[in-house]
Amino acid sequence: MRLVPCSLSEHGGAILQIMNEAIVNSTALYDYAPREPSSMAPWFEAKRAKSFPIWGAIDDTGKLVGFASYGTFRAWPAYKYSVEHSVYVAPGQQGQGVGTRLMQRLIESATEQQLHALIGGIDASNSASVAFHQKLGFVHAGTIKEAGFKFGRWLDLAFYQLLLPTPLHPVDG
């Protein structure tokens, strides 16, 4: 497996397929309906505009088996050193180190970009994702009870964060 920066033309369709599988079959995304192919261009553009990376895991056959990225945590200026990340691994690929490799690369990217806090919003009942984040050093930062409603039930949203030693010289403004 190798990690590559993703592009819309090469990886957009595979990313959409992984996202839509998560939307339809899990509470990893609190969306109800699969996303349209037309949603990918704005998604990639929003990442590019903020210099947010999109890393893909490519298997030995050249297939994208997972991706990871981060984006704006909150839109106000004082949050400029915090980002919210996402890591998705294709069905049948979990438990093989794909997510760990992607997350390690995302942490490296955040450090290189002089960010401070990586924040993951995780459905609180997703024990595999919680364990995955804890294994990588993330700590529970709080839970919002009944923040979402999907599959006929209320969902609690747990936040896990990893604080980085960067930026070396944070500034206001």
C-alpha cells in the first residue's frame, strides 16, 4: 500500500463510493442520502482553497482503499489552528492498517502546516472508531447527547482530539 495526494480526476469517484457506502450503511456520516457525483468538485475545491490535504491509500492493484482529510473545525479566526479530520476505509479493508497509515500521514500534514488540534467527531456508539483514535493518542474531549437522528434513533456525537506541539509561535489575528 502506498499513500498519495488525491485529485478529483483520479480519485473523486472512488472517494465518493467510499463516502456513499458509509452514508447508506453506517453512522460514520450523519447524512441520509448518498452524495451526487457533482458534489465532489466543490468538496475538492474547498480543500484546495484552504490547503487541506486529501491523502489516499492505494493498494497493489492501484485501487483506492481509503482516504483521509481535514477541514475547518469552526469558521471563526481564533480556531485557525484547529481542524476536524475524517478517515474512511473501504469495506473489506478495515483492520489491515490502512486507517492507521492514513491517520499518521494526516498528523504529519497537520504538524507540517503548524496546526495544533486535530478533532474527530465520532458517533459515540462506534466503538471501533473510538478505539482506533485512542490507539493513536486521541483523548475524549466531550460528547453532545442526541446530536443527530439516523436509522430511527438518536445519535450521540463524541469528540476526540489530539494536541500537536505546533505551532511553535502561535499568534492572534
